[in-house]
Amino acid sequence: MYPKTSLPASFKAVQIDSFGGIEAMLYRDVPLVRPAAGQVLVRVAAAGVGPRDAWIRSGNSVLPQPLPLTLGSDLAGTIVLTGTDVTDFSPGDDVFGVTNKRFTNAYAEYAIAEASMIAPKPSSLSFEEAASVPVIAVTAWQMLFEHSHVTKGQRVLVLGGAGSVGAFAVQLAHRVGAFVIAGASGADHDVVKSLGADQVVDTRIQSFDEHRKSIDVVIDLIGGETLDRSFETVRPGGSIVSAVTEPDPERAATFGINAKFMLVAVTSSVLRELSALLKTGELRTRVGEILSLSQAQAAHEMLAGRKHAAGKIVLIP
């Protein structure tokens, strides 16, 4: 049990007071807040960094984002306090997951998280590895199984198969017995094949002619012209699910396919499913750069294109 007296009155966090560029990020002290009903207070051991954090920072979130706010949502750490109505977790439990539905508050030494959006940390993963998983893995899971209902024997095209979400989509689709075709650059072909892709195409220089009307499900993580071309690959009655942009509904109707845009909804139940697969090694995650919390601006420079190691960027307090 963590006694209340052991908790600090304030802690370090990365916040913004106004939407803008990387320079808007402030590393400073913020007051500690106790968890409300259905929430837990987590001592953060690692926080994942992803494109959504940059969208929120720049003011491009599709969700309302009251200011000031603490950036970040993916986290792994140890529960120190629980609010009322929390029955699945206790102080001392190591957990991973997402903070809240607005995807904020994780770039910090302590964070409030909704108990319905976390799960026990996979014992086989470090805190840094666990923090790299939640949003991207749940996105892949929901695209495949909740929006597309992928099953054994289906042909699945993953656009952006070497990216963070794409890597999980390839692994998960392969695991259920789908024939997986992954879009990736030539330099990433071997990596994507090692994740379970049956075939890899470089969508920048290769056409989709050989896959015309043969694909059951397209998982789109790129958008733009590549998404538009992929319509021709889908058989009538098949589907496209994008995590990037709203597919053209008129174009979808012309081709006789289902097309939708999805927003991830992280839940404890899906995190527990993923945790079981991570424990056994059936799923793998890849951590890239590990930076200190005070280097959050550098992490966002990497998101914007500064060269960095392949894999998820992680901050540690």
C-alpha cells in the first residue's frame, strides 16, 4: 500500500498552454491530483510518443482539448492510488494502457488513468516495451476484428505494414490465418516478412494490378493516393478501414464495397487479449528511441522527421 504521505505535492510534466509547434511544450511542475471514481493514479515508468500527441499539440485533434493540458496517452507504470468504484486494480499493481478518452496526461511522473482503459502489464515486457503497445496495438486489433471481422483464409492488404500500427496488423492478421499482403518500402521487406506477411509490395513504385478485386479487407494506415488506388483491389462486398482519413463514400459505392474511418477506443478487455499474446511471444513490439521526459521536444522533432531509430519513441521520467 502506498500511503498518501509518500506522494509529492507536485511532479514534473510536459504541458502546453496554447496549441502550436514544438516550442509550445513546457517541462514544469504541476500539482498532484487524486483519482476520482473509476480512476487510478499511476506512477509513470514510461510513456509512449506517437503522431496523435503531435496532432493534439498543434490543435488538430478531432476531440475537444481544454487548455492547459499534459500531452501523451500511452503509459506503463505502477498504481499508487485508486478511486472509488475501482475493483480490478490495487496500489502496487504494474499496469499499461491509456490515460483517458482525450488521449492526454501521460508525459508526466504521475498520471490519472481511467481504470477501464488499462490492464496488468505483460510480465515478459519491460515498462518501456509495455508503453510502446497500447494505442497502436489496439488500433490494429479493432481495425481487423471489430471493424473488418477478419477470419482465416481471407486476403488482407495492410497499407503501411512497416509502421507502428501496421506491424501489429500484419502480426494479428497472420495469427488468425489470413493471407497478408503488406505495403512497405524495399528496405523494410525483410522486417515485414518476419512479422508474418506472405507478400510485400512497395506501393510507391508497384501497381496493384495483380491484386485487382481479390482482396477481402484493406487496412489503411497511409491515406492519400495509395488509399484511392487500393479501392481497385477489393472484391465486391469487401471492406476498407482507414485510421487516417475518411474513405470516399461515393467511390466505395461505385466499387460495391464497405469503407469507413475509425477512431481507436482503448479498452481493458482488448488490452488483456493483447497482453496474453505478448506474454507468449505471439506478438512483438519494437521500441526505438528512449528519451528522458525532459527531452519531450526532441521526441516531437523525431515525429516531425528528425532521424531516429526504428520503433516506438518512449519517454521515461
